[in-house]
Amino acid sequence: MARTARPGVRPISEIADMLPHADVVILSAPLTPETEGMVNSDFLAKMADGALLVNVSRGRVVDTDALLTELSKGRMHAALDVTEPEPLPAGHPLWSAPNVLISPHVGGLTAALSPRARRLLVNQVRRHAAGEPLANVVVAP
């Protein structure tokens, strides 16, 4: 699923219809006003019993309290590479929640990272040298 439909990819607007049929839901979305809290109690309630939620995006995409509620029921599983808050403090309920695996925010470290980073760097240097605007500029609010 993606923001924009294309062959083989459904639009995010159909997610509510798809959730009950998914055994695994993988979140790989940027943190934006549209995605912050996207995985809330309604979203989680639509997921199939026994389903696995994997978050490799940003912690604030998931409502932690809503996730804890579902995990405590034993209704679902979660694999979290990111959390809210992050870092997760000692004693936080996620550490002892049932059916959860927490990794140390390393989901981006794959063999694909170095070639992709090199391409981005070369493109940015080319843009700068040509006087063009840089790509992927992030401006703090």
C-alpha cells in the first residue's frame, strides 16, 4: 500500500478494508502530520487476531498506549525497531508487554544502504555544483 495507487500497489485509503486480511502489517512510512498516530486503537482493532505489526518507520506513527492495550489482551504481536518514546526508558511497559520484540532502531542497516547513500550524495553534489536546489531538504518546524 502507498499514498498513490499504481499497478500492484493499493492506495492507503483502502487500508481499513485490508487490515482484517493481513497476517503481517509492516510500517515503513515517514513521520508526517498524516502518519503521526496513524496506527491507533481503530487501526489495531481492524487487524486480524494473531497478526504481527512490524514498525520500522518512526515511533510516533504508532499510538503506544493503543498498542499496549492490544498486546496486553494477547490478541496480536509486534516487532518494533522504533518506539515512542525513543529511547525506550527502563521500566517502560513495552519492555514487559507480551508478544513484543524490540530491536535497537537498526532497521535501515542493510546491504542496500551504502549504494543508495552514494547515489544520493553524488546527486546532491551534482545539484549543488549546477546551482540547482538540493533534494530531500528537511526544514525544522
